[in-house]
Amino acid sequence: MHTLDPVAYPDPVTSCRVIGLLSGTSMDGVDVAVAELRLTGETVDLTPCGHTEVPFPDGLRARLLAALPPNSCTAEELCRLDTAVGQAFATAAADALADIADGHADLVASLGQTLYHWVDGDHALGTLQVGQPAWIAERTGLPVVADLRARDVAAGGHGAPLASLFDQLWLRPGEGTTAGLNIGGIANITVVPASGPAVAFDTGPGNALLDTAARMISNGAWQLDVDGDLAAQGRPHEALLAVLLADPYYALPAPKSTGKEYFHLGHLRAALAEVGHVSGPDLLATLVELTAVTVADACRAHRVSRVVAAGGGVRNPTLMTALRRHLGEVEVVGSDELGLPSSAKEAYLTALLGFLSWLGLPANEPHATGAAGPRLLGSITPGASPLRLPCPTTTSVTRLRVAQPAISGR
């Protein structure tokens, strides 16, 4: 019987410049961030190099919204959207490579654009993101890590919130219990205790119903209530708020996830049918309360003492005022105060997920998503050169440090 000598692998590559891409549930366009990432021991150091937001080409956002449930979508339109979003992501990545990364990056990571998140009761059964990564690889010449949610779902998890790993590594150690909050179309929190595993879940709608209501009352002329100005002119409609809060989703235990396939125009119209006419300002004020109450309730249930907030919702002063009012003495700070631009947190998260997958490290937090265990995430599309993965590292990552940004967002 022959024995094999141990193979001497070279030291794994432990640093990369990564371009992170995604379009959130608000479907505003492509969020892009460039990060320098380095693994030293059990610590990942992330240095933000710059970020930007690239609107979708004219008409693409409307087509994406039209493809969401309860609307129907043909296979032809799904193919066209996958291509159009992939091309929009490719343009955003190429521009970031030239303008932010000075022509040098090692990898692109893409979370794509979620079109459907299939949840039945308390189980996620599938998830669909469009934005074909081949267009990104072709345009930039770089390898692309994409389809980052599906493996967690296949392992029994929800594939969301993937920010749970980022927050657990970044917000610990600390005193008390901190919640990392992201308010996009859907709001989610990661509860990070001083010790023990994190808990993460979607709390419910963030901006999703607010944006839907803005389009509804304006016959499509408005895409959102800018700065919450109209909501600030109204008063919450107590009967409507009670109907909305009675939805069974809020009572489900974590882990749980949701999306616009659940909180959509039909959902809002069904609630309005139970209470009758509600003015536009009062409707928006009610939906601000819904987001603030459901986030605050989730934080109180887990005895959170500090909230670190990010996402598009932090730019809505009416929403943030309501959230602080419902959280009472709980400290609320923006992620900007800790060195991470609040408008780009999820793009930097995407860069981190791609970096970990590239090094052969799990990038999910199973306690938070509900997966059977840690999993390598994503599929890799080669760039212009033959694919040469670094030798996998066996290090367990326990900490994320965010350095001060080298370049501000443009």
C-alpha cells in the first residue's frame, strides 16, 4: 500500500481588492463599492476605497417592478431582465474599476437583483436573483462571484439576511447587545450579543410599502416620498395600522425572511379595504409607523441597547424620528459614525462575501439564517484569464475591522 507525502501548499492569498455590486429591494439602481480586504490571523481588515450609486437605464426599474408578484412575468421577459440587469451591473463595475479602483481589482462580487424569494411558512424554498454575471466578467475581465444566496437556502437557511455575518464580525466585541439595522425595501436586523451567536431576520417592510403607496397615490408620478415630507404632514391612521400589524409574519420566530413578493400593492390594498378611505399623507404616516414599530418591537424583544443603522431608509428623517421615538432610550447611530458609509454598507458586505468565498471560507452565519451549518457561498464565473483560485485557507474568521475610508463616495 502506497502512502502519499503531505502536499506543501504555498501560503494562501490573503488580500484582495474587490468590487461589490448589488441592487436592493428598492430597485433604485446598482450600489457599487470597492474595498481592500486583508485576512490576518482570524481578523479581516476592510478598507473602503469608495462607492457610488448608479441608476438603472430608463425604463428598467419600471420593468423590474412590473415583473414582481402579484403581476405575472413571462420566460421571455425574465430572460430580457436577466440580460439587462447583467449589462447594467457590468457597466457599473467597469466604471468603478476605472474611476474608483484606478484600473486594478482582483475580483467582482455580485448579489444581483432579487426578483423572487420563495418562502412557505417559516421555510425558504428558493430564491431568484437576476443579473447574469457573464456580462460583468466579459466587460471587466475579472472573475465574478455571484448567486450568493442559493447555497444557504439549499442548506435549509433563508439566504438572508446575509448581513448577519458582517454584523457579527464587525459589531462584536461590545458592551450590551447591538443590533445592526438595514432599512432598504425590506428592513432587517442582526442582533449581536456580547457573547453567543447572532440572531438575524427580516423585520418586515422598510421602504417597500412606503414606495408602493407613493406610486399609488400619485398614479405613478412619484417613486418615493422624498425625505418623508408628505408623511410628516399626515397622522397615523390607527385602524389601518392595527390591520397591518395583525399580519402573521410579524409573529413568526426567527430565522425568517420576506420580500416584495409578500409586501406589495395587493397587500396594501387589502388592508385599506378593511378600513375605507385614508388620505395620502395619513397613509404614508401610517406606513412610517409600521416600519418604525416593527423594527423597534424586534429590537426590544431581543433587549437591544444600541442600534447601528444603514440603508436608504436612514435618509428619511421622518422615519428615523419615528424609529428613535419608539426605541426610547436605545441608542441609534448611523454606520457612518463607525467608519462605514450607510448608503454603501450592503455593497461592502457583498465585497466581503466574495472575498471569503474566494479564499474558500464559509460566508453565512447559520445561527442567523437557519442553515444546517457554515457553507461556501456563490458560483464563480471566470474572467479573461484562466481561473486560478488561491489555495484555500483554514483560518476561522472571528473579527472584522473597518478602517477609515481612503476615498469618499463620489
